[in-house]
Amino acid sequence: MIGSIVTLENLYLNVPFEAKDAAKDAGAKWDAASKLWYAPPGLDPLGFRNWWSFLRPAFADKDRIKAMGGKFHPGIKAWYVPAKFDYDEFREWWPKDCLKYLFNDRFAAYSRMTGGGQSSVFFGYDLTNNAECAIKLYDQGDEEDGETTVAFERELDALLQLDHPNILPILDWGRHDHTGQYFIVSPWMRWTLDDLWNDPESLYRSLYPMICENYELEMSEDEFVSFLIDDDSGDEWLEASDEGILGDVLKGLVYAADSSIIHRDIKPANIFIDVSYNADVAPDLDGETDLEKRLEALIKAGKENGYVTFEDVAYAQGEDEEFDTALDFYSDLIMQNIEVREFLTDTTLVADFGASKNWSLEGKKHATMVHLRTEPWTPPRTDAELFFERTWDGYAWGVLAIAYLCEEMPDTREDIDRLLDGRFKEMVGENLWEFVSRIVHVDPDRRPADIKAVADELAKLNDIRREAIGA
């Protein structure tokens, strides 16, 4: 059980004086004889992560530990790591209670982010490169059998093979030596689509300093936030479904389907926003006033990095008010097959893979797979629906499309119908309304067969829409 990761013996800590109250509040006890704080048996050792310091007995390695900076504490006759050194570098001598939060001798958990149900998610670091990561630790339960274990491991191996920019990669997986629990490690993603939709201003304000570290923005934080929130240029449906959030999610799902993997629980909380910024994508425009040369610099950046941002284009073509011009750089970029995107259109799809068995390799399913459902993003799990699970990813994509364009998160099926037949229909017109209506139809037999059928039909409809509006 996840809750069983607790100290089994006293875990001695190196608590500075100014942190003694915090350690005490967390449950630590004071050992007057040794003048040390310790976490007594029964507590989660991760709650004391900041004060981990002592090592398990390692007499044979004492010279190595000493050479690395370790010190010997005569009070409890144990080696410890002074605060100025990195405790992670001494992980081969961690106490067994601490080793429960070290995965494959590479990924170390630092704090619990979510917990409960069948899994817990931890924020941690890849100790080989200090990259942030997410570690998902599963409770397999008492009912696990050999067949389930084999299937689970086979499916995880399949997930490791997925390599697509719109699917969150799995860095590693395994079964912990000390707890027997399965775990999956993936890159850490700070924000989800839930965050973007529920509180975009806070997300954008958090993003602003990150971008400023790598890119000289010609706007204040307030201007930056207003630019992203109020931007209504272009055809919203085409921008979202071609290269925007909806398009990115669709591409990831289609790629997974090509590997016979279906997700079956797509929802905003499972879609992460990748806001990593490549400073090299910014065109070199310093001191350049000639517009043709600014365009050349923009095209060069686009070819080298695969895309440019709308902000790059606006700055290059003079919308910073330094230049008075009507020159349209967008047509030149299109001619060069260079994508123009917003800062936040790099969405990354992540599935809630693992012990919940809520995704599947087609044809190799378990009876437990279909029970989990998140309303209203996936259809009710009726007997009829079990024969149409390949339509569920498309259904979820359709609900995402309705929510995105209407800027309202539905809570029920009734909300979906109200938005679909109201504002959504007004915004996209009859053809796309009919298309999305079939995707989210309550009768599974009326839906497109799978996510690839959704993508194929969408591509044709978007071509018709582009021609109609001259895009």
C-alpha cells in the first residue's frame, strides 16, 4: 500500500536550529542524549526530506564517505552528510527508509504532489542531470495475480516505445526493490489544460519571467498577459484544430492509435502544457532597421528551429511601433512552410497510464480497464459502450473542442448539448457542428470509428473551411 511508506526505525535528522519548530510540527522527536532530532517509526520519511543527513552503517566504505565530505557522529555512531554537501551523492548508503523514495538509483522523490486512490505522484529529480521529473507510484492491491503483472509490464514496455512531441514520454518504469510497487517516471510538467482554462492569468504571469530569461520581450507583464488573453486574431477553430491545443492533442492520440494504444480517459487534467522555451527560436533583430533583412532573420530562425512565434512576427514586422509598415510577413512564412505558433500551443498529451488499467493495447484488455470514467469527458460505461471503446478518445476530443471554443467547462452531458447546439454551432457553422455532434453522439454507433477517422474527416473539413474564408 502507498500509505505503508513509513519509517520502520528512528530516522535521525540534521535539523538547523531555526527549523526545529517545523521539524517538531512534522512529528520529529528530540533525542537529548545525542542532541539530534529524529523521525520515529510510523511517519512518512519524505516529510523530513529537507533534513535527511545520516547514512546507514557502512564501515567498509568509511574512507570513501570521509573523502566525499562525510562526518562521523560519535553520539549515535553513524556517518552523516554535512549540509554543505549533496545528500543525493551519498545515496548508496541511504537508510532503507529513505531508499523507498529512490527509483532505479536514478530518480529521487522530493515531495508528494497528489495521493489517494490507486497512486501517488511525487515531484523529484533525475540525479544524472538534475532535470525535474514526476514519479507516479502505484498501489497494485491485494488482488494482483501473475497474469495481471505480465500484462501490466508488457503494456508499459509498449508505452516506452511511444516517441511523439505531443505525448509525454516515459523516462523509466519498474518495480521498487524495497516496496514491490510499480512506478513510472516522466518529465515534470508544471501546468495542465485545467490550469490554463480555470486561471489563465495566473499561468501567464508565472510564464512571463520564464520567457524573459531567454527572450527580450518588448512588453510589460500586464501587456503580455493581455496579449495572450485578448488575442482573437484569425479563425479560432482553424488555429486551435490545426496547430493549436486541439490539433496537438489529436496528433498525439492518432500516433498512439497507430501503435494500437487507446487512452480512454482524456480530460483537461491529463493534458499538460509544455512551456519550455527555446531561446534560439528568437530571430536576431538587434539594431536591424531594414524590413527585408528583418524578414530574412525571421525566416532563418524559423528554418533553424522549426517555428516562430506570433510575438516574433509582430516584433519583426514592426508592430512594436518602431516602424510604420503594412508589410505582411505571414504570407512569406507560409511560402517557406514555416509554422507560426503562440507561446502555449506546445501542448503535450499525457495519459493516466498504469495500475488503473484505464488505457489499453487493443485486443489485450483486462476486465478492470473500463470502470474508471471522468464525466463529462468520456461517455457513460454502458454495456453497449464496451463494444465501441475505440470511439472514446474521439468523444473526449469532441468535448474538448466544444469547451475550448465556448470557453466554458461542461460538468454534465446536458452542458455539452447546451454548448454544442448554442454558441459552438454559431461559431463554427453547420458542417463542423454536424461533425462534432457525431463525435460526441450518445449513440456510439453514430460516432466515427476511431480517432484516426476523426482526424481524417477533420482535415477535409478544415480544407473546405480554409478555402471558404480565404485562409
